[in-house]
Amino acid sequence: MIMFKNLIKYLPALLGLLLYLGTVNHGYVLDDNLIITNNEYVNQGISGISDIVSHNYAHGFQSFNDGLYRPLSVVSFAIEQSIFGAKPGASHIINALLYALAIFALTLFLIELTSSEKLAIFIAILYAVHPIHTEVVANLKGRDEIMALLFLAYAGLFAIKSLKNFSSKYLISLTLFFTLALFSKESSITFLGIFALLAWFFQAKKKALLPFSVSVIIPVLVFLLVRSSVLSSAGPVDTGVSNLLQNPIIENDGLIERISTASSIQWLYFQKLFIPINLAHDYSFSAIPVSRFNTPASWLGFLSTAILLAFGIIGTLKRKLWGFGILFYFITIAVVANVFILIGAIAAERFVFLPSLSWAIVVAMLIFHLKNETLQKAFLGAIAVIFAILTINRAADWQSNFTLFTGDVAKVEQSARAHYNAATAYNDQANIEPSKAIEYRKEAVKHHTRAIEIWPEYQDAYNNLSIVYLGLGQNEEAIKLLQTMLKKYPEYTKAYYNLAIAALKSENYALTESAGEAYLNRTQNNELLFIVAEAEGFQGKFDEAKAHLETLIKLEPGNSRGYLKLGMANAMSNNPEMGLYYLQQGLAVDHQNTEILFNIALIHLNTGNPNEALRFLNQVLVIEPNNQKALNIKNQLII
């Protein structure tokens, strides 16, 4: 019995681990490509750590500047890369283990906070099973949140210990863990407010306040100094981080709009905390419309926030745990609430990961104060079981981009990006399942079209819709769409590329050339340079084709295709000697290239050298015995 009592504090952590063990079969999802799969520094493994700590969060992805600095989780992925390689299952297991460790640390913090192991375990169980946490735990990129929780829980634990019983070892531990939390995620800085609350709750003595304050301020100063040093050399933040699609308040930032829309966001969070259904990965434009207190959600959010905040202040002044619980929510969510500062997202369930502890504290206290112990267990058990089932079901949605995007889009029907993500997932899946390709691409058309209806300026949606049309063989539809788009957005570079491809498939070589030239005037691309040269060749513009092919050969001297086409262009423009020269150059690069060998044979045949032509045709047939073109000409020569 004594042993069981000692082990009971591990129960919440065990529950947290078991709920997410099923993610071992999951892949990389959502923004995992940004931080893991396509991150140059992470792919270097341990050797990339120096670059990780000396650059912004997502810099390893094409030097992307997100204006964030949270190196510890990225370092952990680099270490995993060196140990396991690119195996998402291993990373998912580590995420689940880290979540369990964070829950255990949280349990210890709560025991110290409440002075009641039973109440602390009630709170920790409710927190561990909450479905709103699935975005953080089931999405590998969410590790920064888990690590921040782990270190903040220990920082909070040693903060209380130092306030109860002044000791330098507690203060050193507090400083260490708070520093680790800050380098895990910047929003950990809100715990300065929590430390102030703890000092009030535990009636810190004046002589303890100064060393306590120094212990929490030093980590902040160190972090801000390092962060400033790193980000100051990163240049301006990329425009894709903050725009109307990500956070529509940015372009509608009057005081009334900001407060009203922020109130709607809080109402959404309150709903998801108490009734965690229809969870979604995206709430961007215009899932939560900008409002001017002209929606029920804005008024409900404003009034409930005001009432809860008042209760929190009153409870805190009376040093009541429920008061602490309520204020914990408002303090920890302050930096992502889009009230004091506007961030690069209007709302996200991951933003409630730490603040949701407030919900667990308040609900657990309501259950704990029921006089009947059987009733306590019944209520706690019912919530835990229901939430655990919801969590397992929600975690399954995060198996892949296809399961996540196609499953979530109906829940946030007004989100342009949710439709865009679903369309992209359907189109990608069409390549994986050719038997369902037409069906999936039709779904992709539907969702890209809907994304454009919601946000008519969604340039990527126009562009990707054209790609879907190409996949369906509807080349003219793709051309018409891209031409319409480029009239509105002539500087959208990617559209010129796809227009060139669509025109080539429609054998509209003049359009292929003009669209390709427009693209090449904006950026370099060897593939499109080759396509433009081909289009010019089809039009008999051999001088232009030669100029482009000569440039291509300089850019990729180890590729035989430029030599092949340049040789053909010279031969077709009555310069067989130069044609042979370039074809021989291509043969030196790739001596097994039957197309080069065949064209050399043709030049010899056309210049009255049948024996040489026959020799090269035989070389073709050694490599490809069934090459019908070579067989036909050989047979004619022999006859």
C-alpha cells in the first residue's frame, strides 16, 4: 500500500506516455519540413549544432528568417539525426517520452504548489489527457513547447522551494531551469509573471525577494542578449511570417478590431478547453473573422475574459489557488493573445498548451471539493476517459499531411489555408495512388477553388490549381488560369514557370518561349532554360536556341542534354561539323547515351558517310537491341 502511494505520482506521466505511443507509426507532418526534414543544419546531425545555435529558429530551411530564436529543440533533432537518421518513429517516441517527463515535473510542481498530493495528481491527470495538446505532442515541431513545459515546471518547483525555505541550491536550480526554458521557447518569459504570483502566494520574506528576483532576471537578460546578438545579423524577417493570410488583424489593426477579434479568439479557446471537439491545425484567414464587436463570439469572449480576469485578481489577492489558476491562464497566454503584440498567427491550439493548466487547476479543484470521494473519482474518471479517447482519436489525425489536412478542412470551412492544404494533400496523394489520381485531383480543384473564393489574392492557390489542371491533362485550363493570374500579379515568378510547362504540353511553343523567358529574367533555372531552348528549336529559332544551350552547358557541364540539343540545333541549321563536335562532347560526358549516338549516325548518313553511320547505329543497338529507329535505318543501309 505504501509502495502504491509512492508510485501514484507517476500515474499522470504514464497516462501521458500511453496516449501518444500510437504516434510511433506517424510520419513528418505540417511544418516538420521546416525544422527537420528540409533543415540543412538538422540534416548535418551533431556537426550542424553550431549553426543551429548561431542562427534563428528556421534558418536551416533555405535561410528562412522567422525572427524566432529557440535552439534547444532543433539541437535535439540534430542529435537524433546523428543517432537514428531520418526516422520519424524514433522522434515521435522521444516526443511522447518528453511529454511524460514534463507531466511528471508538472506533478512535482503542483504537489509543492497545492501542498496536497491528491489534488496535484487530479490536476496533472486532467492536464495530461487534454486533447488540445495533440498538436504539440503529435507534431514533432511542437517539441519546443514540451521542452519549455518540462523546464518551466522544474523552475516553478524550485521557485516555490526557495520561497518556502531559502537556499542557494534552490536558486541555482531555478536559474538553470528557467534559462533552459527560455532557450526552448521565447514565450517562457511570461513565467516572470508566474514567479511574481508565487512570491505573493507564499508571502516571500523581504530578505529572500532580492536573490529570488536576481535568479529569474539573470536568465532573461542572458537570453535576450544572446537572442539579440543572433537575430541582429539575420536581416529583415521574411514577409511570409506576418501577413493577412497568417493573421488578418495585421491589416485591420484598429484598437476596436484588435480587442474585438482577440476576444473572439479567447472564446474559441474557452470552448476548446471545455469541449475539445472539432480540433483543427489551422485557424488562419478567415476562420476567425476580424470583427468590431458585431459577432456573438466577440461579446462572449470579451465578457467571459473580463469576468474571469476579475475573479482571478480577487482570488489572487485572497491567496486562493483558484485565483492563481485563473491568472496563470491570462499571464501565460498574454504574448500570443494578439492584444499587446501582433504575432504571425491569429490563433492556434498549441498556444493553449501551457495556459490549459489553468483549466486543469480550476476543474480539478471543483472535483476535489466534492464531499463524496466516490463522486470525486467518478467525475475525474469520466472526464479522463472521455478526454483520453478524444486525444487518441485526434492524435490519429496527425499520422500524415493527407490524414490531417483532408480531415480538418471541414472543421474550419472558412479557412483559405485549410482548403489550400487539403488541395495540396489530395494532389500529392494522387501521385502516390495512381488508381485514384483523377478522383483526388478533382478534390484538389474543389479545395483550391474554395481557397481562392475565400481569399481572391491567394496567389499560391492559383498557381497550384494550375498544377492540378496539368495533372488532369487540362492544359488549356491551366494556361487560361495562369494568364489571368499574371495580369493581376505580374511579379509572381512561379506562375511563369508553370505557364511555360502548360504551353509546352499544349505544343504552344511561342508561349512556352515567352513565359520561360519571363521566368528566366527573374531567376535562374536550368530545367526551364532547357525547355525554352527546345521551344525555340521547334519554332526553327536555332540561333536563339544555340545561345540558350551554350549557357546551359556552362551551368551544367556534367550533363549531356545541353550538348545533345546543341548538336542537333547546329545540324538542323546546316552546320554538321559543329553538330558532330557538340555531340562528341556530349558522348564524352555520357558514352551510353543512345540518343547522342543515333544523332551522330544521322549526321554521318546525311553527309554521305554511311559506313560511319552504320558503326554508330550498331553502338546504339548494343545498348538498346530493340531501338526501332536504329533498326529501321540499319536495315535500309544493309539493303
